[in-house]
Amino acid sequence: MATTLITGGTVVSATGRGEADVLIDGETIAAVLAPGSQLLGTDVAASVDTVIDATGKYVIPGGIDAHTHMELPFGGTNASDTFETGTRAAAWGGTTSIIDFAVQRYGERVQDGLAAWHEKAAGNCAIDYGFHQIVGGVDDDSLAAMRGLVDEGISSFKLFMAYPGVFYSDDAQVLKAMQVSQETGLLTMMHAENGPAIDVLAAQLADAGKKAPYYHGIARAWQMEEEATHRAIMLANLTGAPLYVVHVSAKQAVDQLAWARDQGWNVFGETCPQYLYLSLEEQLGAFSEEWGQFEGAKWVCSTPLRSSRDGHQHHMWQALRTNDIQMVSTDHCPFCMKGQKDLGLDDFRAIPNGIGSVEHRMDLMYQGVVTGKITLERWVELTSTTPARMFGLYGRKGVIQPGADGDVVVYDPNGHTRISAASHHMNMDHSAWEGFEIDGHVDTVISRGKVVVDGGQYHGSKGDGRFLKRGLSQYLI
Ligand code: URP
Ligand code: ZN
Ligand code: ZN
């Protein structure tokens, strides 16, 4: 088994930082040592196969992106990243595990949806991967099948209060699924937007000739998110189900979560980099030579980007600091402009919803450290440690300690990254982050002991990643 020593760096965890060397033996972290340690009278550095000099750099646990949609069939097309391209891009960006969403729709069996996702991912991933289960058709069969998910290593499922006719569940279905959540310990993940009301607003806008991408954000008003978030919280409280609200963007939805947590209720929230940096006016209202007003389609996602005028972004950063929001995932759901987003050229309702960011999450969130909005430790907690705890991976993932998987990133705070579609590794013909200048750089990425990215080169292979059979969330009470 090959041994690797990462030496000279500052090891950062969710609880602190310190100078230490990290020894990886095979696929596993063997020791965290005082710098320059000796073992059995010999310099450790002299006895390992590979030494990585991390002087002046941070050594952090590999990122865990708990919300991705590789190859998702959605909006009349498929998300443009396959498990192969998307996980490779994730590795480039310092993410060493993803949790993707297997899909079940009305009339389909949950078991078949899960099997189809295993088929898509197996042998193709660059990094380790797990699944949540989308239950897009709650009925007696799917409710029964949900009871078998924990044994399959799938300890969370997603419901949608949005997208009528696609993944939507009404309140009765949500209630029934949450009852199963309460009984089994499956964590309920909720897309909290009032879909039926949004569809009425969207149709009214389109009928009035307001069909540009900008109106996607108008139809999906913050009231739709606040109301659905509140409803999800109350249904979860009634049933005793643990609740995790995905891709929170509105400050009013954050306040609902904060209120529920202040009651001592077991609810959690995730946000995404797009809700911390991008806005309704600037992005959804954008104009370009090539696309005209349709340029805004690059940022059509749900929940939508929020107005820069109403303080949503500031509120969200604050919530990350105060732990009203506990995690940052990407909701990576990429679509190309040509041949995919342009399905909605004449009507925003037909634009496939989604933004691709799996490669940039660690960098984008590090900017919060640079600007003093979060600490280094909180950066690690939001992007790796809490995702591991929330989704039953902690100990193996999310921490640098003996016995954990050798998933480690060497991050250079003095490096620089310029984001562009010309240089990113995601399978997209544009970048929602074009021209973003990042203070910091992912230098080296080690995935289960294998150096997959180093010195600007990719050393991994398709199939390096293994399926992660997850345990129950550590946040269950
Ligand atoms: O716009 C988004 N979020 N697309 C992916 C599907 C979802 O709702 O997460
Ligand atoms: Zn969603
Ligand atoms: Zn999503």
C-alpha cells in the first residue's frame, strides 16, 4: 500500500487549526503528527512513498457536495454532466464526495429508480458518491419501498412542493412520506416552493407577454418560498420527521427555519453559492450580444436568484455564521445554452432549471473567509464536516483523523483562480461564474489516498469513485 505524507501545512478542521503533518497509508489516514515527527527513530518523511509539501497552505478534509444532479432528466433534456464529467470536475475543485439524487416518478418503482442511478454511476465516478432518493410519486408502493432505503445506504429522500406534474407532492402526500421519515429515520429533504401558485403566476406573466428569463424569478416570488417552508416545517413538526430544506434562497425562508430551530425543532437548511453571490436583477435580467435578453437563462434555477435590493444575500451570509443555515451544497444541475437552455428561448417556463457549480463550491465559499464573513473553521464545517454528519458519513468523511478515508485537499490561500467556461472542467458551454476572480487555489486533491489532482494535472481515472452506503443522519433525535 502506498504511503503519503502531507507536511508543513496548517490542518484545518471544523473546530480548530494547527500545524501538523498528515500521514495516509493506502486509502486511509493513519496519523496526524506533530510537524517533522519521527516514527521508530526515523523521519516519517524519509520512509513514505510520496511527500507533499504544504508549507504556507491549508490542509482540509475533502469537500462533500450533498446536492448534485448528474444526468438528471429534467425540463425536456438531461443535465449535461455525466457522472464521469461531473465528478471529475468536482475533484478539480476539491470535492471528494458527492451525494446525487436518484429519481422515482409517478407510476415508477422506487427500487427501479435507485437501480437506474446505480447503473449510471457505477464504474464512472472520479470520486466517491452516494445517493438520496427523490420520491416524485408518493403512493402506497413508494411509501412501502421507502422503508427499505436505509438498508440500501440511502438515508435521506427528497420531496417537491414545486413542479406540479413532474415531481410535485401535495400536502397529503408530504404528510404520509414524513410519517415514514419519522418511523425509519430517513431524513426528509424538501424543495420548498408553492408550485401550484407559482404555475398560475408564471402563466399570467407569459400571457402578458413577459416571457424573458427574468420573469422566472418574478413568478417564483419569495412569498412562495416562505409559505412552503413554513408549511413543510409545520408538517414535519406534526409528524416528528426531521426536516432539511434544500437550496434556501429567500431571507424570509431563512427566518422560518431560524424560528423553528428556536422552538427546538429538528429542522435544517442548506443554501448554495448562487444565493450568496448572484442576483435577480444582474443575472436573470442580463443582456448579451449573442443571446439578447435570453442571456439570463444561464441563471434560471429554482429556487430562483433573489433581488439584490432586499438584503437576501447579506442575510444568508449572516445565517451561515449564526448556524441558522448549516450547509452549503451546489444543487449542481448544469444545462448548456445551446440545445438545452434555449428550449425556452420563447418562454421562460421551458428553460431547464439549473446552474452548474460543482467545481467551484470550495473556492467560492473560501471567499467568505477572505472577506471575513466566515472563519476558516466554518468554511470546513459548511462544506465538509456538517454534510458528513448530516448525511451519515462522518468519521469516514468530513474530518482528518486516523481511520478516516484519505480524502484531503491542499488549499493555497496565496493562489489565484479565475473562473471561466474556457478553463472549467464541467460539461457546459458557459459558466454562471464567468470572470469570477478567486483568492485561493485548490492545489492538490487526494481521494481515498490517491492523488487525483496536483500541479494543475489530473491523475485520477474513471471508476476511482465508490458507492457510499450511508448511515443515518447524526442530527436525528
Ligand atoms: O434549478 C434547480 N434547482 N434544478 C434542479 C432540480 C431541483 O429542484 O433541485
Ligand atoms: Zn429542488
Ligand atoms: Zn436540486
